[in-house]
Amino acid sequence: MFKYLKYFFAIIFAHLFAKNIPILVTLCVTHRCNMRCIYCYGHFYDRKEPDMSTNDILHLIDEMSAAGTKYISLNGGEALLRDDLDVIVDKIRAKGILCHLSTNGLLVRHKVHLLKLIDSLAISFDGIGQANDLNRGQGMYPRVLDAIIFLHEQKIPFHTHTVITKNNSMDIGSILDLAEKYKFQAQFSLCRVKDSPVKDIGLGDDELKVVVGKILDYKKQGRPVFFSRHAYESYLSWPFSYDIIKVDENGNNFSMVRRRCYVKRFSCHIEPDGSMYPCIVLSGKSHSINVLSAGFKTAWVKIIQNPCLACYNICCNDLNLVFGLDYKSLRNALGIVLARLNREKKA
Ligand code: SF4
Ligand code: SF4
């Protein structure tokens, strides 16, 4: 609980003293992956370029801690493919920093001791049977379901992450049924036709609105939807086509966007080669600065000057609402944390 309080008070402190602090860092530790999802925007299954070394990452964690980081989110590719992930997680814990891990679930049974040390765990899951496998590769559904049941039996708290495409947009209710059975929350994000490498599975503007409206209805019914109501409502109130993914401070129509971005003021994203971006949405799409050559703090001070100030990305909106101290989103986040701690206590 103490680490969550430190995280929350860091946000309050940043507001009170009008500071920019990298309170949360998403750290992509590898681009390698052992799955082959049809929508993978990075073609991570074929990537072989070297990742940051163990020493580089350990040094980086020291620099993040000194800069005020209270939450590190480890992702990939598939982060569990790194043999040194236990050393990285130990270092994060030794610094008193919250540690989140995103995984595709295939290595869960081999890494159970490591997973028990993680504060927050997300596992990718795209639906029941073919709904999952049409997105994530044939034969993956039984393996991911096995991982979900295993985590449930081990009493390791987790939530799922689903990317909605045309293959699984009818499966949201079934995913929530499974969530209720195995006591997890389900997080949903969307695959737009324009972003998808496979155009016929992506959703157009009207379809996106229908799907998000459906998720919002489930949330209102008290079903275990991970993101807050306001995050989905912000998505629906985006005043442009979803082809416009972000608005810059000097861009046309900026005045039409009601909520401004705290995400880049209180967080950043780092790629496996050390490139820092303001957030995961802008990864590979905007100017970056390498933390290995510039140092974390220098890179952070420069990267925050990016003019991007609003977007509709649901994950970023949910985080933005928490960073912006939105009451309903904070209450949603608190409910998730308390459920997680309660489950850990029972384990
Ligand atoms: S699990 Fe993630 S990184 Fe791996 S192929 Fe699928 S979308 Fe890409
Ligand atoms: S508005 Fe969205 S895309 Fe822009 S910096 Fe913030 S989180 Fe990133």
C-alpha cells in the first residue's frame, strides 16, 4: 500500500508545485516476441535487434528513481523473454518503485516466482476460441486460457488486455463472463482500420463508436471493465475523425479539445534501444532522445517540449484522468488497487 501512496502523493506534489515529474515510465525491455499477432504494429515476432544491456537498464532505474519515478511499466515485445528480468524487477523493488508487467502469457508457468513479485500484471487475451486465435495465431487460445486459470489458482492478481478487431468485437460479453469467473478485470483497446497492418480486421469510425458504447454500457452495469467510465466517455467525445489521433498545441481546432494532456508531464516511454518518447502513442511517430547517450534527466527535460497536448487513446486517457485527479477515475483506480491488495493478502 505504501508504494501506491507514494505514487499518489507524487501526483499531488506535482500539481501543488506545478512540476513536471516522470512519475510513471513505460520501459519496453525487448522487441523480441514469441507470438505472432496479426495486428502487431511492430512486427515484433521478426525483430532481432539487440536490447539495452542489463547494466544499462539497472543504471537507468537509478536515474529514474533520482528523477522521482514511482511506477515502472515493463513491456515488449514479450518482456519475459529477457533472461535478466528477475534482476531488473529486483532492482525496481529495491528502489521502492511499483512494477507493472505486460505479457502475452505463454511463459507464465515458467516464471511464477517472478510474477509473484510484480505489483500489477496484464496478460493479453482476445476472446474465446477463434475470436482470440484469428487475432493472435492458431492454437494460442488454450495456452492463454491455461495461463489465466494458472494465475487464478496461484492467486496472482492480474487483468487482461484485449485488442478489439472485427474478429472479436462480438466477444466482449463472453470475455467479461470469464473475468467474473476467474476474478480479473478486462481492459479493452481498439484496432483502427488505418493503423492495422491487415485492413479488413480494423474498425472504422462508426464501428469504433458502437464498440466503445457497448463497453461503456457494460461498465455502467458494474461488469469488470478495467478502465474508468470517463476514459471511454472521453473517447466518444473526441470531436474529430479517429484518423486524427492527436492534436498539437499549435494545431487547427485545438480549442475543441476539452481535456489537455498530463501524461507527457508526468510520464514517458522508453524503447529497447534507449529512445525516449513522450508516451507510447508517439513511439516511432515523433522526435526521440536517447537516454543512453543524453542521460535520463536531460532526455526527459527535452522530450517534454513536444507540442502534443490531446489524443483519444483510451489507455492514455485513463492515465490522464488519474494524473488530472479526476474523482471518478481515481475511485476506479483505487477500487482496482484495493481488490489487488486484498487478493494478495489471501494468497
Ligand atoms: S504479443 Fe504483442 S508484441 Fe507479440 S506479436 Fe502480439 S502484439 Fe506483437
Ligand atoms: S496527448 Fe496523447 S499522444 Fe499526445 S503526448 Fe499526451 S498521451 Fe501522448
